[in-house]
Amino acid sequence: MESVRGMRSPDSELDYETFRSTLTEYPRTLLGTMFAERNKDMLKPDRDEEYFFDRDGHIFHYIMEFYRKGKIPWEQIAESFHSPLQEELEYFQIDCPPVIMSPLDEKFVSMVVEDFKRTLVKLLEQSQRQFVPVQAIHFYPGLLVPSLSGKSSEPMMRIAHEFRTVGFEILKVEKARTKIQEYISALHPIKDCQIIPVKGKNNQMISYSIQVEFGNIKKINWDQVFE
């Protein structure tokens, strides 16, 4: 199955790779038309055989999510970023309007928080597999990409991307922070969990840091394994 390498944009920290068939499954979209078999000879990748798009690199993540999953996770995206995402969807000729839901709907808010908790657990599971004793996950306002202070990997960053626009908004709510901290602290083998607000100049909140310490994490001594 033929793949498309290096779909990237100017300010993105990630390169994207996908199958040509994933894009051509939506033939009426820009990328679906671009990578159709009939247009193959017209494609002009750069010298590294990559394709460059001069578009918003942060939002491009959701463009690729549409091709892979057939939908946009509007419920995970802060309402203030619906408009710029819609502009990118129009550019890529993707018809996927936002689901209109009331921000005061407590059931909806609860659902988003539960999804966020599951995403954090997936991140922590990845950290545990890499024998990371302490992991800190930082969420920032706006479209800034979350960062990890401990050892990270591309799969971990892709998981973190799922809540980059709304993770900060969730953690701004004290009740949500308390629930998330209690939930993570109760997991095995979590030894400690703290959610720490980080302030900058003028006492302005610049990020929330979820710091987790694992218990019973032992690093393998590979020299002994192969003795």
C-alpha cells in the first residue's frame, strides 16, 4: 500500500505520514483530489520526497484526523479556535461543520473531562513502558502544543495533541483539577500526582503542569540480561 511521506506545514513540530488511500477515500477534498491516481504525474514533492503546505501547522493535525477518522473532534477543541479551524477546513475543501453544543451543558462538560482523563492515562501508560520515574505534562493556552518534561516519543506527543486546545481550559477549573488529580493518584503504580499552575509576569497563568511520580519503576540492566 503506497504511503505519502512528510506532509508538513511551516510551524508544525510534527511531520505527518499517511497512506495515499487514506486521502483518496475523500475524493472531493483538496488532498483527495491532489493524490488521486489521475493526478499522480502532476505532484511535485521536494528533494526529500515530502510535500509542504504553507498553512497553520497546529490546525493541520485536525485535518489529518479527519482523513484518518472521518470526523473532527469538535468537543475537544476550545470554542475560540472553531473559527480558524473552519477556515482551514474550507481551504482543504472538507465539509465537516462544528457540532453546536451549549458550554453550560454539564453532561457535555463531564464527557469532555472523562475523555481528558482517559487521554492522560494513555500518556502515563506510555511513560511507564519507557521506565520514566517522573513525568510532567504541560498544557498551554491557545494552540500551543503540550510538552512533556520526562522522556517522550512521537506516539506520546500524538496522544497529547488530542487535547492541546482544551486541556488548559479544563485545568483552569478547580473542580476539574481536583477530580483529575484524585483519579490519577488512585491509579496503580502512581505514587504521587500534583497539578501545578505556572504563572508568568503580571501574575498571568501561562500553563498547568500535571506532575506524576511512579512507584515500582525499575530500569532494565541490559548488560545483566545478556550475561
